[in-house]
Amino acid sequence: MSTTMPAPAPTGAADLEALRAVEDRVLWLSTAIIDHANRVRPNPGGLKVGGHQASSASITSIMTALWFGALRPEDRVSVKPHASPVLHAINHLLGRLDARYLTTLREKGGLQSYPSRSKDPDPVDYSTGSVGIGATAPIWGAIARRYAHGVGARANSRGILGRQFSLVGDAELDEGAVWEAVLDPMVRELGEVCWVVDFNRQSLDRVVPDISVTRLHGLFEAAGWQVVTVKYGRLLEDLYARDGGSALRRRIDGMTNPEYQRLLRCTPAQLRERVPGEGSSEHPDDPGKISSLLETIDDDAVHAAIRNLGGHDLGALLDAFDAIDDTRPTVIFAYTVKGYGLASQGHPQNHSSLLSETQMRELAEHVGADLDDPWRPLPPDSDAARLCAETAARLERDPTNGAESAPVVPSDAGRTPSGTGTTQQALGRALLDLTREAPDVAARVVTVAPDVASSTNLGGWLNKVGTWSVRERRDWFDDDAETILHWRERPSGRHIELGIAETNLVGLLGELGATWSRWGEPLLPIGVLYDPFVARALEPWAFGMYAGGQSILVGTPSGVSLAPEGGAHQSITTPSIGLEQPGCVAFEPAFAVEVTWCLLDGLGRLGRPDGSSTYLRLSTAPVDQSLAAVPTDPAARARRRRGVVGGAYLLRRASTTPRVTLAAMGATVPAALAAADRLDALGVPADVVVVTSPDRLFRAVQGGDRWALDTAFPADRAAPLVTVLDGHPHTLAFLAGVHRVHARHLGVTTFGQSSDLASAYALHGIDADGIVAAALDGAESA
């Protein structure tokens, strides 16, 4: 059942009056921040600066009530993107943002366009900006906080995990990722999660005609959420209690969104004419009753009543926050007016509109501010200033810096795999090796998968460390001898299994990767998904990295190497995606030992201020591990490892000056070695270079550390080049420019089809035949 909050009784009038004064100042500051950026600050380039005065005004009451009335120091809040000026205004009033920044919205080095943990000068709990990601981030933040506090010894001084608030625009509920998160079975047990929907019923372009709060209620309730509605304020509730009030409620409840929004732009005289409506067969007398009721109040009251929604009633909002049920997630639908309190309120095209100077002066007069001195502080002896000071003291947080707690990750596990195996299999074995060789590191590793843990070879790890859940559950198959994979669910588990939604996976990865800075407990998160779906997950994962989340994403299986699966399940562009992604180092190892080295390199960069994420692209192609020829001498092994993590190494050196260099990546290395043998027999000596990270090689070309690049491609052995990988060939095409040699680039450029592995490689010309043919052409052209 949903809960509709009545307007509150008029108690605590003095406190509410101070809260209203703070609300006025927040409205003024947020509006003035945008006004200064667009109208006052010089703009020689002429580019639109932008900002969202109406969207900010829509949520000002909600944020004022939350920060100055309900928030606790252990709580965290994700603010809808277009309300960033409101957050900065509140931080300024709390003494967390110097006034000099209020003139820097969307200016270099100033306040960002949307809330940013990493770039804004004031405290921001969650970076937002991409629709839907900010809404769901506190869900994953709640899981990450629970997990981090189970791993570490830190806790806040009150011993409370705190609530995770999302302040969401109603248009954000159109985003599919929102519902993927809401519907994950794990979420219904997160009682600390609370969404507040700024229900203004407008999108960027228009009034949304058919948005149905009843339907939305049903969706949240079906997912196990508590639903609270704050629809009307005190003035309307008082009118509803009078003669004719029931008719007025029926009339307003039955209006379409566009009709209601049009009333917001009407004069009192127009309202008296339009509000009564035409009645209905069930209630034909309603128009007369409504007209009579409106005759009992003056024009100002009529004008105020039609916009007297619960999302702007501070008392009603405080009561809604008090009603939160901490045993399950809560969503509060707060009805609001977009642009509330501004000259543009309720206009269907007010999303990006800006107040004129005249309108700004009118607003200043209404809220007791001064456009000529917009940043003037509240009078120090005022109740509003007192409330700000008390709130700042109440919300003071303990400093959190978990960087010093990050474990020292070894560079090598010491084992050299033998036999035939795949890089996908090597991941699970590397994790098990870690539990033996570096248990303190393994203790902070948490793996995440969207229902693909077993099919990505994490079964051994899963059986050893168990599965994390909010509460312990019985494994009903623990006595079944034929059950190999055991789901032992308990709060101490180290693997988190989500439903089939890659967006949820990377959202959780981002939050697990931010615990060192957010909660003071560094974790080492590793997410596993099918590589063809990296592109689906890329945008929220990239946003998580932008927000400071450091993690390892494993895409496996990859390429046409999963030959029987065919073209629908191949990944072509992911190697170049890894090359291009900021905040991330991409690897595609060829051998099992390289998986371990690359994984350890990635783990060593997590949970620290200068850290970064890692993308590992793994394969199901079986490879003879003896082809790696890993040196047994410790110094030579260390040199090989340095080449692997640096991006490339020379695996086979031709006995004479090479006439061609074969640069192969991942699963294509065995074919390149076979091609080198055949070329040698044809009198065309070939060097074979294994590329493990085109990402790091390209950085070297651009001026980074060149050791691996120069040792893998020494100038004195420069020769025509053939590059080959199970992915798009342009990924390695830049290597031709290292020594300006003739080059052929082999890879996958078309959709594949189901086949055996040899046929798949032959189809795309990345088998030994294709490599030999390209090498002979290159050698003849030199």
C-alpha cells in the first residue's frame, strides 16, 4: 500500500519560518548563480553557458527540507543533475563553499555543470549528469557501504550506516536503467535507500501528457518499495475541508497534466473561470460548488492555492521524511511546480529559460535579497543564519581517507601455468592463487557478475569465498553430490551476483571502487561480463570512473574466438574501446601467466588517489601455454613481466635481420607463431611481438613510458609490419607509425557466423594462412 502524507498541523511555526527564510535564500542563490554565469559574467566567445533555473526552483523546497530538517551526517545524497546550483547554494550557506565560487558556474576551474565528486570545489556525495545513473548510484552505494563495513573495522561514530537518498526528476523514470536497478531482487532488502521524485510533470521539451503516478506507484510497490505521496500543501488541504472542498479535490485530481500546468499561467480572474470546469454526470453540481468556494477567498489566495503542492510545503516534506520505513526501500513522490517561485513557473518551455534583469530584481524583492549584492550573507542574528549554523554543525562528518589502508599488491604470484588453457580460465585460477599468495589482498577483492559467474570460470573462487547477501540464506543443494557450484549466501561472502543487467553491474562496480574515498575502506572490485556487452555497460562504467570509482572490468569470452556462438555474440570494437577510454588501462593477454600479471597490475592501481581502472579482454580460445616460453631465470621473468604490463614484448626473435614483424594480440598469438615458422621456411625471417596493451603502447607513442615499446619494436629491427588481433584492425594500426614502415592490419571488420574456431579465423583472415599471405605481400613491397 502507498502512503499519502497529509499536510502537517501548523506546529513549530518559528522553526518553519526560519526554514522558509532559508528556502528563500537557497532559491535566490541558485537562481543568481545561473544568472551571473549567463547575464553578468563576460562571455567573449558567445557560446551559450546555460543552466537550469526552473529545474533548480522545482526542487528547492525538497532539498531545503532534507538538508536543514532531516539529513544526518551519515546519510548521503545524489542530487538530480540540473539542480547542481541548489546544492552549491546549500553548501555555501553551510560554510562549505566560499562565495568566490558562486560566480564560476560552468567556468574553467569553477562549479561544474552537474554535481561532480572529482571536479567541484565543494562536497558532492554522488556525481550525476547522465540521466538515470545518479538516480541508481545510491542503491549501489548502499551495497558498497554494507560490504565495505563488513570487510573493514571503520564505522562512523554513531555506528549507523545512514540513508542513501536519490533526488530524482520525474523524467528520469523514463530511463530503463532505473527499472533494471529497482527490480533487482537484492534491492528490496536495502531499507536505507530512499528516492525523492521531483514530480513536476515536465520534461525538457514539454508538459508530459500521460505520466501516471498511479502506474508508477504500482511499479515501485510490486518491487517491494514503500511509496509515500506528498501531493497537496496546507492551503489546498484547508480548502478541501470546507464546503465544496470535495468537489475541488475531484476537479484537481481529475485534471490532465497539461490542463493543470496551464492554470499555473492564469490570472486570478482566469482561474475563477477555468477551475470550476464543466462537471460530470456523476457530479453535475461540482462547478457551482467550486465557484462558491473560490468566492470565499481573495485573488491572492486563489492564485496561491492552485500552485500549493506538497513538494513545496516544508512541513509536509518533513513529515514524509519522518515516515520513511527503514526496513525496505522508500520512494517519495513530491508534487512540484517547475520553476516554482520564478516568473517562469509552470511554463511548458521553461526548462532552459533564464530570468531577465527585471525579473531577477522582482525575485530579489520577494525573497529579501539584492541583485546588486547577490552574495550578501544572511543577517548573522537572524533565525535563518542560526539554522544554517546549527545544520552545519549537525552534519559535520568524520574525515575519510582509506588510501593508507590499501594493501600492497604483489607483482607476481610465482606460478607458471602449463598445458593447454584459456585466458578466461586463467582468471579464476589467478584469484585462487591470490588467496594463497596474498591473503590480505584477496580479502579486499570482491567480484561481481550479472548472472554469468559460472560461465566465466569463477566457480572455484565462488565456492571458496562464498556469495555476499544482506542476510544468510540456506544452500539447499549443499548436500547434493552432483552440484559442483555452491551458492553459500552470507554477509561475509566476497562475490556479489546480480540479475542479468550489465548497467547494474558497472553501477555497483563504480561504487565498490569508490569506497576508499567515500567510506574510508578500500576494496578491489572485479566485474565480469560477456565481452560483447561491454558496449552496453560502457557509458555508466565510464561515468563511474569520472566520479572516482576504480575497478577492474573483465570482458569474456571475446571476439570471433567464441566461434559456435556466431556473429550475434562476437565483439569487434572492444579492443579499441579499451584503447580510448579515459581513466582505464586496457589489456588483452595471450597466455595464462599474463592474465595474472595484468590482474595484479590492475589491483595495484585500485583504492588510491592516483589510481585507475582496468579492462581485461579475455578469450575462450585454447592455447598451448608452453608457447609463452616464460623465462625460468628470476631476472628474465621480471623483465618479461615488465614487458607484459608495459604493453608488448618480443616473444620470438628471428635468427637474422627480420624481413617482417608480426605483432599479434590475444588469441591470435599461436597463429602468428605458426605463421613465423612457415615464413622462416620460405626464407622470410620474422620477429613475433606479443601486444598485451595497445592502450599503454599508444600512451608511449604519445610521450609516455617507452621502455616496452622500444624493447618490443627496436629501431634496429624495424621491418614491414603485420598486425593481427581478434577485433577491429585499426586498434593496432598506429604501430606502423612507430618506425614508419609498410604495414598490413588484420582483424575482424564484419559480423561472423557460427562455426568451428579454425573456420572462424579463416573467414576473417586472422589464421596462419592469412598472416603468411599478408607478411609475404609486405616483405615484397619493402
